[in-house]
Amino acid sequence: MRFVTGRRPVIEWATAEMAQAAPNVTVRRGIKVRELITGASAIPGVPHIAGVRTTSGEEIRADLVIDAMGRRSPACEWIVAAGGRSPSEEAEDSNFVYFTRYFTGKQRPRRKGRLLTPMGLFSILTLDGDNDTWSVTLFTSARNKAMRALRDTATFHRVVTACPMQAHWLDGEPITHVLLMAGVLDRYRRFVVDGQPVVTGFAAVADAWACTNPSAGRGLSVGLLHAQVLRNVARRHIGDPAEFSREYDVETERQVGPFYRNQIAADRARIAEMNALADGLPVPPPNPVMARLFAAASEDADVFRGVIEIAMCVSLPQDVVARPHIAAKLAELDGRPLPPNPNIIDRDRMASLLAG
């Protein structure tokens, strides 16, 4: 199973270069869109988007306008300004805060443990990059003010050093300070409301449709999956705007929506666990199915492959656990106490690490 990891600007640059070289693609840089323009309606009473108007006043007409403007897309306001109903929207802040440092070196770190490892009050994420770079990220609950000490490079390194499977990821030359990220909203939008598209001739893709915090590092993967859904529906219905809008909504919900919902559920469970540990309260029980799945993955190659498929957005957890062999392995663990997480750094030791 192949996958690509790298710093996002480099991945985006490489993708943009491929688009620039495609014979049927025109890339126009330095041009900003101001609003949507409408044409003859495909559904009575529903505006049809026929293109965009730039800030210079130029009109660019299209059979389909695709919003790939990311999590801060203003398209909902543009749709309302064009006479459409407001798309339905859900938004919440999972209250994670991220501390990341980038490194470079001739020898990439050898992976000993999981890409993403819960350590109790925080989780650690270790990622290979491009051009002999890699990164280490610690993320925790924004409610835990003491963890803000991780912005200090010495404190950051002290905590990572205490992680036995990840400490060697510090063995490189730092190329950034500890970078902070917080206030990342989870947001989901739906452009068919009460069975009716809010507009036709328009499609939101990837983060412009739904976005989560980056704890699992799946944003680009889910976006690419969603782009394939868009491509396939457009091939079938580009000449029928009404049918395109309805089927794109249905296929987005069926094929891509579960990735968003699963991530939201996982994030809510993890932040509740972090907050309980910080407050000295009993930790909520983990999802029993996922806990057994991770336990079985350590001793069964097929289960391990299923976990990798989930991490890479190749398969959904509910599909993986339904496979007969994996279901049988999970059934063997049913009722048996699962091994404790050996990586947990308790509250007292964490306080000592933060204090130096």
C-alpha cells in the first residue's frame, strides 16, 4: 500500500505543477473571485450558477463552478447573495491545540511505533516529510493551560524524549521553532436542504464541504476521495444540473460523509479523555470495537492491514470490522481485559516534565 507524506505547501506545489502542465487545464493566478453569477434556472425557484465574477469585473462562464477554497470558503455567503437558500452547516471546536517542530537530516527516523500515539494528556504525531524533512507534533486539550509550556523548545524536547518510541525523532537539525496552532473548527456543510439543492451548477469539494481538525492527518486524503466522487458524478450528469446536484449530495453523504462523522466521534472521545485525566477524574471508557481492533492489530497481519486501510482512508472502520476474519478476531477478545496502554505519562510525571 503506497502513500505520500510531505509538507503541505510542497505537496500542493507539486500538484499545481501537474495541473499547469495538463493540456486541457488553464491556470490563472493572481485573480480573485468576488461573487457568483446566475443563468436560467434548471429547477423552478432555485438559482443556477453559471459562472463567477472577478474583482476586476470579468465574468467567467462555466457549466459547473467548483468550490475548492478550503475551510474558510465564503461560498455560503455568495450563494445567499445569488438568491439561494443558505446551506445547512454544523460547526464546533474540538478544543485541541497543536505544537509542531520540523527537522531535517541525512538519516530519516526509523518508525518504531504508530504514526499517531495517545500518551495520556497528549498525543504525539510523527510524520515523514519531503526533501529529508520530518515533523513531530504534540497535541492536547486547549483547556489544559499548563501544556502551553510546550511552546518552549526545551520543554517540547523534554516531553518528546520521554516518549520511548518517538524520542529518536528529535535526532535531526531543527528548521523551525515550536509552531502553535489552535482554534481549528470542525465544519460540515450540506448544499441540498429539505430535498432541494440550494443552487445548481455548483459543487463544494474537500475542506470547502467539510473539514476536521488535523489530528489524524487525513484532510488531503479525504479531499482526493471527494474529488473522485465529484469527477464520477460529473461524468454522468454534467448536462443535467438538477440531477447532478442531487446525486452529488447523495454520493458525498454515502462515500465521504462517514469519514467526517467517524473523525468527529474519535475527536470527541479523545478530548474527553484528555480533560478527564487533567482533572483527575475517571477516564471515559474507549470505543470497545476500536479498542479491540487496535489490540488485535498487534498480533494479526490481516487486522493490522485493516487498521492501515482505515488510517489511509481506503476503507471505513465499519467495513473493516465487518470482514469475517476480522470479526472473528474481535470476537475472541470480547470479554477479555485489554492490555493497558504502556505509553501513558501520568499527570504527576507530566507536571514534572513541564516544570523542567
